[in-house]
Amino acid sequence: MAKAKLDIRKANNGFSFYIDGSLQFNSQDEFIYHESLVIPPACILSERLKRPFNVLVLGGGDGLALRELLKFPNLGGVDLVDHDAEVLDLARGEFSPWNQNSMAHERVSVLCCDAAQYLLDTKKIYDLIISDLTFPSDLIGAHFFTKPFFYTVKDHLSSRGIFALNSISPSRSAPAYWSIFKTLRSLRMYSKPFRVDIPSFASQGYGNWGFFFASRAPILRREIKEMVIPFAAQYLNKGSILKGLKFPVSEVEFGLSFSKEILEAVDLQCLLNMPGFKNASLAEIMDFSHNFSSRQMRMALRRDSLLSNEIMAEWSYRTLKTLESLDWEAFFEEVEKILRNAPARLVEEFNAFKKEFPDFLKNKVFTAESAFKFFSVLLIMIIFVNTIYPDNTFAKGGGYYGGGYGGGGTSEFVLAAGVPQSYFHGALFRSSSPLFVPDMRGGLHKKSGVNFIDNTGKVIVEKFFYALSDSISLTDAGHAYAVLPPALPYNYRIEKDRFILLHERNREPVFEFAPDPEILQSLSSNLSTQRKILEKALADYDRWMSWASPASIVTHDDVEIKNLKALQQVILAASKNFADSAPSSVSQPMPMSRLAPGVYLSQRGSILLKTTGGWAYYAFRQFPAAPEFGYTVRNEDMDKYLEGVLSYHLAHSKMTPETKKLLMDWMAPRSAAGEGQK
């Protein structure tokens, strides 16, 4: 091996270090490179292992990567292997102020030998292997990026360990960069690409710089989001880490189009000689920190199956680890109780499944070969779990279309946060989201909440939280509202002694009605039913968690139970607000048609309002008068409300042709004579 030419070029505030004319680092920004190479994998391992982790550094003879490693309190030992004795001497001498004398640390062992030969000779297993080797400018350097070399690295990596690889520029050498990605994936190592901008590298025309973090176990989104750096880094933080995982889609597409597995060093040399991708559009970004968008998934399937594998990786691994963590002995005992009287064939299939299951769990990587068995296991588990913990989450409520308000509609209670299970539950458990109500065509319309001034002058602002029935909704404060169809921009605030009519865009209440017995009865019935459902759901959840609680270590997914308990608090608050509500009954002339809560049409066709003080006639258009009931002073807001209610009934309600004609006649514009008779 020819001796490398080392060159240190002094500058006013530091120096630059070159090997054979290639910039290795500049003392003013080297921390960007070395923090990016070391900190993400070391942070993830600190959380994964909960014990001291041991490290192998290949190359890195300048001691700067060691400096970053030694900042981790749970670092065990570090073996550094570099073939260049002169670089090691510089690290112990001239570079020591920058590497903080890391080469002499008691936890560090330095070996001067070839990295590839060391891996062939040693039997040690490492939790973190860092490849801090120089840019592959010749066949010898390119060998350290081939599939055979990566295989040797993987052979010395612990089951949850990470391989951190200094790579090449993804912008200047996109085909070569994504070929490294493809080569790692061919060894069933899940890889996170990472890129940073290093000013000194950019000044040399190197482009932005790339790394890879690879592992047998996928690096989960949670591990990235919950990453904690145990010291004050100069460059890296959560924001810069997330930024480094974002790549222009156009650049990824270009790189993957020309990528190939790197089987020999010459393969990489050919790829490095290909022209780079210029002017990558930043309009569309592929974010490797989490699941891809549907458009990116389509691109992945069209361009390269490797990205589709990456899309599957986190999901399949998370599911498999969840299965591993459960108390299967307790689960199988429950299933066997149910199968005591089952057909012999089902018992036989269950026993075969129980026997084979331990071998299935040993599979660590999702492959096409294991796909059928994988999904079979999930299906069997879902069936058995649903048998043991059945759903019964239905309750009766009022409906718009089954005979006015308070009819026989069905309200469905579900545990899946934010998943629309019916028209009336489009925003379950999301108090910051609007409630969705249906129109007659099956479309959904938003009703986000209420904003009004009460009779004390206080401004009330509440968000809709849960649809108790198709016409009664609860706010996050536990108050109940009768929610009208979307064609009517009004809601009723339900109180024990009154119903307050509110316009969605005006703060002043429109009118106060007497309590509606049907709605109060529907409210009371639904609250009672939902309390029972919640109590059973929470009891079932406790029973479920006695078996499945270990899975929470992997999934960290307790959103549903938190939402369930939040809903319980809202329903308990509403139950307290309406406890012992017994509205006084007001005699009602018969027959009479109910148009809306508190709004009725008498047999003669008069508009009557059920107010807190009794029945009252309301003079509206050409509807007949009913002075025997007294009257209510007209106001513009009430006129608009009645206009909307009657128009809605004409458009949607089932009524006889005679009644419909009368309504149309009574709502016709008044003549001049009619106005004079008012």
C-alpha cells in the first residue's frame, strides 16, 4: 500500500487537514461532520440497550469521532482501528487540542492495522460500529463500501446494534450514494440516510455530505422523535437531525434509477464517475424520519422495490416486537377455555398454531417468504382477541329523519380515535376538531362549537367533543347541545330549566324556550347508556392490559385509553349537570306538529312557541293568529330562524300535499292589505 501524503494547511483561526489532496476536515466546522456521524446512533443505542454499549471505530485516526463518543456517560469501551501510524501520531500530538486528548482515554484501545483484516481476525461483537474512513478515491478505498465488507461488519454487530457509515455526497454522486443504500438493504439491514451541509466541504466542490445508519432492527420513528442528546452539542439538535433525514424526491428518484448493488470495488468506481444530479427540486421532499406519503409510496413501488421494503420495515418490525412482548401463556389459556366446546377441527388448528408460534417469533426481518405466515398469525390473533374481548358499543339516540328531533336514530361509540365510524362521529375524541353532521345527501358538514354571551355578560366558548346521538352533542366542558342540520346555522344549549337558541355566528342568544321533554329524555337515556358502555370498556381495557401491557414498551400507544378516560370525564360532567332534571309539562293543544324544539304548528296553522312562561303565539308572515295564547314580541333573528326551519321542512320533511301547500301559501310574501292587517 502506497504511503499517503498528509498535509496540514494553517489558517488564521485553525487549520485544514488533507490526505492525498482530499480535505479530511477543517478545524472550524469539523464538529458538524463528527457530531452527525456519532451522536444519532449513540443516542438511539443509549435508549435501546439501557446499558453501557461498546464501539468499534474503523478509521477515525484523528481522534475527533472518539471525542464525541466519550461524551456519552453510558459508553463502555472503544476499539479504534486505523492503518496510518502518522495520522495516529498527529491525533496524539498536534490534533489533541481539538480531539480533547481522546486517544489517551482509559476507555479507548487503539490498534494500527487494516480495518478489513481486523474484522476477519477478531471475534468481538460490537453494539456500534462506526466507519470513519476516507472518500473512496481508489479501488482499495472503494472496497470498504462493497457488499462483502458490509457483510463482515454485520457479522460483528449485535442484534440491536447500529452501523454508522461515513458515505459520499448524495447530491454530487446520487447513483453511488443510493447504491450504498441498496447494498445495505440487500443484507437485510434497515438504513436511514442522513445528509448535512459542511461549509468547508462545499467550498471544495464536494456537495452536501451523506451518512447511513443501518441496523438489523429498523430505526423506528419513535426512536428519532424521542432522541435525547445528553450534552450540549455545537451543531446537532432535534431540528437539525430531522432536517438531515429529508431528501429531494427528484434526487432520490434519479439516484435509485441508476443504483445497483456494489459487489466489487470497481462497481463503486464506475458509479462515482457518473454525472451528478443538478438542480434538485426542493418542492417535494421525502422524509425518512417517518412513513412516506401515498405519492412517495407510489414512486417507491414504481422506481425501486427497496423503498417499498423500507416503508414496510417499521410497521412489520413494530408488530413483530409487539407479538414477542405479549404474555402468550395467559392468552392461550383464555383461548383454550373458549375452545372447550368447539369443533375438533378448530381445536386441532389452534394446537398446531400454538406449537409453531415460538418458531415464528424468532424471525427478525419481514420477508416475502414469511409474509403469509405473518398475516395468518395476525388474523388468528384478531379473531381470538375479538372472541375474548367482544365489542358492544352501541347506544340509541335521537335522529333528524325519523320523525323530527328525538326520534330513533342510532349513536355509535368507538374506541378508535378520530376514525369516522358513522356520520355523527367524524371527529371522535378530538376536542380541537369540528364535529361533523350529515346533510340529506350524505355529505358531512362541520360544526366546531359555540361562542356566545350568557345572561350575566360572560363570553362562553366551547368546542364540540362527542356526538352523544345524531342530534345531541357534548362539548369539552360537559355541556349538551341540540345540534341542528347544517342547513340551519343554529344550536340549542340544553339546560335543566330552559333551551337557549344560539346562532353560530352571533354572540347574542336568539330566544329562550321551555325545556323539551323528548330531548331531555333522549339526553338522560344516552348518558346512562354511555356511562355503562364506558365502564365496561374500561374494565375490558384493564383485562386486556393484564395480558398485553408489555406491548406498550414497544408501541407507546396509549392515545385511545387517554381519550376514553377523557370522554368518561365529559360524560360524567354532563350527567352531573343534568341530574334530577324534571322539566315542567306545558299543556299542548292537539293535534299539533312539532317543527323544532319549542316551535310548533297548531291545527289552525298558527306558529306557537313553548316559552319558559308558557305557550305564546308568534306573528309570522301570513300564518293565522292565535290570540288566546298571548303573543311573543317579534324580532328579526327569530324571523330568520323560523324562515330556515320552515324552508328546511318544505325541502326535506315528509308531509301531506295539503299541509305542504298550506305552508307554501302561509310563507308567501304579504300583500299590501296583509301588511295593513298586522
